[in-house]
Amino acid sequence: MRRKLKAIESKIEKAEKELQEVKEELATLKVTRKLPQPKIGDEIEIADMKWKVLDKTDKGFLCLAERIKEGMQFDSSCNDWTKSALRKYLNTEFLEKLASEVGEENIVSFQRDLLSLDGQTEYGMCEDKVSLVTVDEYRIYRSMIPNTENYWWWTITPDSTKCNNDSRWVRVVSPSGDIRNCNFDYFSFDDDGAVRPFCIFHLQSLNQRKSKCQTIN
């Protein structure tokens, strides 16, 4: 009888050990949530912000956010995006906030062309994780970018460049959707100088890590 009890106790201990191992293994697995892949033109929510999916590239989904800042200057001394205070803010403080929600690995670096409106190439190219649209990109995706009705917002396209005696003027999108020019330091009112981040997100990876990404429509 004692042998049988001992054998039963041994089996129970073995079963309990195996159960604990299974629990530990399950605890190490990442919880995933399958989300439907967004379509071009969809509005999605990432990190508590609304973004419009404008395109799908080989790097991921190209998305434009609703405004996050009001009355923010492009810069205090120039119209060169690479040197601007706005670029620094978006790719440091704002990027850190966004990355804390979705993981920086899901925010893809991409090249930006700083061709001026009059064709100057002096400012060259740069690479951003968080950017703004160019005038050319705005033209391409205009059909999916509705008028804002009550605020202006920045692009990264300068009117011209320093070699043409212009380091001041930057192109902006008006509430009615047309393109105007504006001083880099002009906007300081609540309804002006809005900032609309422009990013490429690796949404498949976002889904795999149960991110705060969901399709709204």
C-alpha cells in the first residue's frame, strides 16, 4: 500500500512539475492579436492618434496624422528642413512618445527630398523617421487629404533656398487646400501652423506585438 501511495505521489509531483513548465512556457510567449490589414484610404488609430493611410510601399504603410501641434514655428532662422527646430522636435521628443507606444522598430526611416518649389536642390536629401509631406506628395495624395476648414499646416518644401537669396519662405497648406507660402517663424496662433506627422509604419509587426493600431473605417 505504501509503495502504491509513493508511486501516486511521484506521479502527482511529476504532473505538477510538467504543468509548471507549461505555464512558464506560455508566460514567455508574446500575446498576439490579428488585425485586418488596412487599405489605402483607410483611417487608422496608432498611439491614440488618427492617421490616414495614403499608400503602401515596400517599406510599409505611408500615413499622415491629424494635427498634433498648433501654433508651432517651422524654425526661428531658416527654411531648411534639415536644420529646423520642427524636424528636431518630431524626430526626438515626438518620436520617443510614438516609439514608446508602438516600438521604434515599427517606425521606418525614409528618404526626404528637399527640392524647393522653384527647383533648387541646395538642401539636398535627408532621412527621417517622422517627417512632414512635401508639396509634391501633397499633390499626389490630394484626393485622400480633405480640407481642414480651420487650420493651416506645414510642408517641408521651401519656396527657394539660400543660394537664391531665400532662406525664409516655406510652403503651407491652407484650410481650403491650396498651397501658399509663409515665413518660417510666422505661425503663433492656435489655428495656424499645425503639425501633421508623416510616417511609414510596419503594420504587420505592429499587429504581431499587439500594438495600439486599429482600423477605424
